[in-house]
Amino acid sequence: PKDKVERGELIDPERVYVSYDTAFAEQMAYLNREGYTTISMDDFLAFRDGERTLPPKPVILTCDDGFMSNYLYAFPILKKYGMKATIFVTPDAESDNFKKYASLDSPLTHEQLREMSDYGISIESHGMTHRYLTELEPEVVRWELEESKRALERILRKPVRFLAIPSGAYNRTVRQLAKEAGYKSVFCMLKGSNNARSNRYALRRVVVARDFTLEDFQRILKPATTCQLRLTSFFQNLLLNILGPRRLDALRDSLYRTRLASFLILGQLRYFVGGLAVVVFVTLIVGIIILFYY
């Protein structure tokens, strides 16, 4: 809730992967007003496989982790507009990710998960403990993916078929193990939009950062911006391969405490003037980071 942050009742260190309740309400009102239609993952895969067409201006709304704020603040707004959404949940309420933000938020309860699922919100997997999957042995990754699926299915009493990779820690081994665990589609860390040719096990998303204005939100819905995001996503993936997910997260956190935050490749592109500037800037950052770490 933005009012509690502004009054100093809550100290929110996360500047990227969160959204204020007031901003979320404004963004959903905009989608509704402008004729966008929220679709489910099943809708998208049926379109991808040539089994159905999509409505005009289709969007998939997703949230990660499984914090109670999804239920308290986002769920009422989604119900107000009759919108579909997918929440990727980490079932282990004692995971480090929940402990990290314990002063701000709590994990969703089983009752809340079931209520949202019964309404039509898709509850899917975000790994069992939110660990960096690429740092784990294959048998541990298999357990993370299979156990989170089983745990959520026990809670929801319905199949769990989709996965969002925690922290984007993704490689070919993780992809193969996700297929073997029975997932039908996977979101990784790549940014941009998806289409009928998208790899169902490497789907893209667009990050809506906490500091986004409505103008920023409108901009990321435009095709030109999603093309830029695909370009910057290439360099972000390069950084992931060079630094690993843990160092990349640490670098992101450090940069977001400085004015360089506005230029990060996680979505805020309003300071860039075309794709060439993106290439030049990110190439320089990559070179500096390589020199710094090696």
C-alpha cells in the first residue's frame, strides 16, 4: 500500500518487482478502458498451437512469489474488472525470499490460494523454495520443480501446469527438467512479448516496475517498446551467463540504489533514444562489469 510507505510505516527496499496498490488500480483501469482483454495461459497456448484465435489487444497478467498483498490488494481489482491473472507461487512459507520481505508482506494462506483459484485466478509454480535453480544439482532441481507442483496441487486440488523460474536462473538443464516434471510452459527472465512462434519453454514477460508512471505503463504496451525490450533482454541474458544469477541480483540491487537505476535493462526505457543507444549503453556496462569482476 502506497500510503503506508509514504507515511514511513513500511520501508520498501524493492524498486523493481513490486507495484503500489494505487498504481496497479490505475493500470488495470487503463487496460479495461482501452479495450485490452486478459487471457489465461491456456488461451495463449491454444493460440500458439493453432487451436483458437485471440481477442483484440490480448495480455497475460502475472505476479510472482505468492505474497498476501496479491490477495489483499490485487485480487479485488481483478474481480472488479473481471480480469484473468496468473500467480506463480513458492509453496514453502519458510523460504528465504519470504523471510527477506517479512517486514513488508506475508505468504498467501492455503485458504486464500483456494479462493482465488476457485474464482478463476490461475495458481502456478515458482519453485519450492525460490532458490537459484542453476546453482543446484540436477536431482535437487528436479525436486524443486516436482515438489512445488505436488504441494500446490494438494492445496488447490487441481493440476499445476505452468512455471516461472525463480530469479530467472535458467538453462537447458532446467528447461529439460521442467518438461520432465510435467510443465506445459515456462516463463524465464527474457523480456518482451510473445507470439505464435514463441518457445513455450522460454516465454517472455514485461516488468512493470514500482516507479512506473501511467505513461511508462502505456509505453511498454506498444510494439516498438517490446522490440527494444527484446534487445536489452539479450544483454541481460549475457550478464546472467557471465555473472550468474546471484551476482546479477546483487548488481541489480546495487544499481537500483543509485541514479543508474533509471537506465537498468529491467524495463525503464524512457531515457533511451532508440535501439542504437540501448546497444551502446549496455555494451559499455557489460565491458565495465567484466573488468570489475574478472
